[in-house]
Amino acid sequence: MKQRLIPGIFMVVLWILLLFLAPPFIFWCALTIGTALALHEFFRMIDKTPGTGILLLSILTSLVPVLASANGRPAEVLVGGYLALLGLILLTIFFYTRFSDPLAFFVHSGFAVFYIALCSAFLVLLRFLPAGNIWLLVLTAITAGSDTGAYYTGRAFGNKKLCPSISPAKTMNGAIGGILTAVIAATLIGAFLLPEVGSLQLALTAALLASVGIAGDLAESIIKRGTGIKDSGTLLGGHGGLLDRADSLLLTAPLLYLLLFFGVLQ
């Protein structure tokens, strides 16, 4: 219990401080460090990089989209994604004979660019939007509420498995309970901090984001099942690694940004 409680409190406090007391540049610095650590977890999980030097080069190259998000401009992030992919191609070409399976490294590292680095960059882009810190708080409440609601609903009422071949513990009732909890959490926070957004609109958005968050959770489960690893890391004690905590946010952040960027949420 203590292994989960203390790191959990620390994460919540740090996240609130970053959202409401730190300027966007400091938020970007923190997300850059966090993404680098998550990339390290990923590359260690797939174990396809021959040596520490190439591991570090792989992380730095994959990190380019987040580095490019420092000014909060989406076009630069997209360019960063292209440059990261190009850099990984050159890395694979240059060190081709050092890899036991160059194709596997290239496919996995390319996935890391889009799933981890590019999606993490959208968290920074969200922070630069008007009321971006509040929207990030709502997004966090949606993903955390979904996880918590799914866990307790699944334990109490779960019977039919959601995706037993990927994550045996997840149930259909748990997923429904998680989505409902996310809707309640987002609606309550929105009523106080985003009164200009309609409750129905916010509830529908929360349901959509919670559903996508479940897909993000299952995506990391596929990686862990494929590599035979229980947790992506040990940095957060009983919570596992950064990827274990951020898997839902990685897929939901780009979607929320697009909804705000194109004016769907007003």
C-alpha cells in the first residue's frame, strides 16, 4: 500500500505544481525529461539496441518532436516527427551491422516516435493553449477517473472479459464503470473551472477520451505482453514506470488538442 500511496501523492502534487505554478517553458522541460525516461523504458523493454551508445542515440533521436514543441507550434512538432523518423533511418543504416535484427529495431523505434514522443509533444501543445492547464487537469481527471472506476467496478461487477488475450484483468463492466466515472469527474471539474463549456458537450468528450484512453492502456499491455515484462519500469515504485502511468494520456492528449484546435469544444 505504501509503495503506491507515497509515489501517487508525489505525482499528483508535482503535476498540479507544473500545471498551475510553472510557466509553459518549465512544463516543457519537465515533459522532455519525462519523455526521455519513458523512451528509455520502451527501448529497454524491446531490447533491440546493441549497446549504451546506440540506446542513447535512439532516445535522443526519438525525442525530437518533444524538443520541437518548445514554442507551442504544432507545425514544428510535425516537422520534428519527420526529422526523428529520418534520424532513425540514418541510425539504422549507419549501425546496420551492429543490430541482430535491424528491421525489428527500425519498426519498434519508429513506433516509439509516434506513440511516445509525438503524443507526448501534444501534452506540451495543450499547455500552450488558452486555459491549457485547466484542460490538462480535466484530461488527467478523465484518465485517472477511468482507471479508478474501471478497477473498482470491475472488481465488484466484472464478469465478461474485455480483451482477455491482451489484459485478462480488464472487464466490460469495468470499462463501462471507468467511462462513467470519467464523465462524472470531467463534468464536476468543468462546472467550476470551465463554465463556458456545456455539461453535455463535456460529458460526451469525456466519454470519448476515456474510451480512447482504454485503447492506450491496452496498447501498452500489448507491448508488455509481447516482451514478457510486467511493468515498464520501477521509477514510480508500486505504480511501475512512467509508461505505465502515461499510457492513456499518450493517446488522449492529441485527440483533445485537435478538438480544441478545430473549435469542436467551445
